[in-house]
Amino acid sequence: ARKIIIDTDPGIDDAMAILFAFQAPQLEVLGLTTTFGNVSVDLATQNAIKLTEIAQVTVPVAKGVAVPSHIAPRPHPDFVHGKDGFGNINLPAPAGSAIDKSAAQFIVDTVRAFPGEVTIIALGPLGNLAKALELDPEVADLVDEVVLMGGTAIEYGNVSPVAEANIMNDPHAADKVFTAPWQVTMIGLDVTHQVLLDNDILSRIKQANPEEGGFLFDCAQYYIDFYSSRFDMNGCYFHDASTIAYVMDPSIFGVELGAVRVACEGIGIGQTIFAPQGMSFPEPHWNDVPMTQVCMEVDSEKLLTLFETTLS
Ligand code: BDR
Ligand code: CA
């Protein structure tokens, strides 16, 4: 099985991704690391532990950064994920607790323990990954791949016309991640806005798997209400769980290679700027930037079928 660490801010779609990964026989989840984003880092940590208890797995949870690296924190989007991060279903607190190690240190130690074997899947703002690179720059060579949900190459943003939420929450950290010498795959709004998860699928998962499916169905209702009220759609977009599907079966996606950099100030702050491979520019910002794999196409039916069958 492929060894993964999931860096996360649960979050309703983070919960979908994490339970999906726990059920996938192709994946071995070595740990969850948490960050602020959809909720505070303390609540994200509680929620991550709760997910391990719902899935009845023993997976360490390491708490990470509480605030962005260089900008003021933005408010938590409780109108999208609820005050509890799970659509206001108000579950009791988890029994377990986080390990006594920071998220960044956990990432470094785990990657060093399995050189070349660990894939980091990032579902929130990228502060923990940037910190891991600061603690130990060699992790970039030792990681198998970084697969992140965030950004957009040509689709509109979701927190500004050009910015996606995870990148906007810590643009400097994101720029560090996109310019470090590791293999990054970006799964952004270009593809996640092409996939619609609806209540038909969630009800079938609930029927087949009442414990996890029931929990996902309950928290998804608030999320679906948000998307249906804001956009002309009957369901929700499929953000974080797309990364898990990518790691299980990359053939579901079509990728383009290019340099990605992040705008760190001004009205374009948080924008992921995509320069397709082969283009060259006199501006120095574009020299020697490693190639990111940017997902631009997705087989939505295949993706949703993989999600449903794995969780059922
Ligand atoms: C991303 O932002 C968060 O609200 C979601 O959990 C997802 O990671 C989508 O823009
Ligand atoms: Ca997330």
C-alpha cells in the first residue's frame, strides 16, 4: 500500500477525504497533521481525532500551525463548514488526544523513516509543509510526492476572482511549497468544480455503511445547503476527496505541466499563477521553478464511482 500523511483542516470535505483514505486498501495512512483553515487548529485537531474514532483506526494526529506565516488570519468560514467544522451536528468531543510532536516535526520524522516512500496529501493551508521544509530542507528529496487540494490555473477562484481558499489562507507558505524541489501535483478548482457530489450518492453510502456513511451524510447537509444556495446546483463540489482518488488512480485525471507561483500581495493575493511548460519569460520569478503537475481534466463518473465503492 502507498504510505500517506494527510495534512488537513477538517472541515466537511476533509472528513470525506479522510474516511475515504482510511477505507482504501491501496493506502496506508501513517498520520494526520492538522492546521487552521476551515476552523481553528485546536478544533481541526479534535475533529481529526474524532474521525479516527469514527473509523475505528489507530492513526496518530499531530497538531500544526495556528495562523498564517506572514499575513493576518482570515475568519473561519463557518457559513460553509459550520461552527464545529462538521456542519453543526455537534458531536461529543473525542476520547483521544494528539501526539506530543508538532505537525512539521511529524512530517520530517516520518519522511525520514521511510525515504522515498511517503506521499503527503495536503487538504488545507500549507503552513505545516512550509515549516517541514524549513526544519529539514532535505525532506523535499525524500518525499515521494506532494498532492494538494488548492489553487486554480484557469477557473475562477472561490474567495476572490483569482484565489482559492487554501492558498489564500497562507500564500507565502503555498509559494514555498510550489517552488521547493519535490514533485507537486495540484488538484485545484479547475477539476474540483467539474465534479458534483449529491445526496443520491451520499444516501447510498449511508445505506451500505451506516456508521461512516451516516456521519458523512449528516455533516454534508449543511455543506450542500451552502452550495445549493450560492450556486445553481443540487449538491456540492468535490474538493478534498479528489486528492485521495488521484493517489489511488491517477488515470482519472488529465494533467498539464508548468511552473506555479503564488501572488503574495495586492488585489491578486492568493492567486496561483500557472506558466505552462515550454514558455519562457524575462521576469526572474519564472526562472528555475520546478514543474508542477496541474490537474485540468477529470473523469467525474469514474471518480464518484471510486468514492462510492470504496466507502460502501
Ligand atoms: C478548500 O477550502 C476548504 O474550505 C475546503 O476544505 C477545501 O480544502 C476548497 O477551496
Ligand atoms: Ca480542507
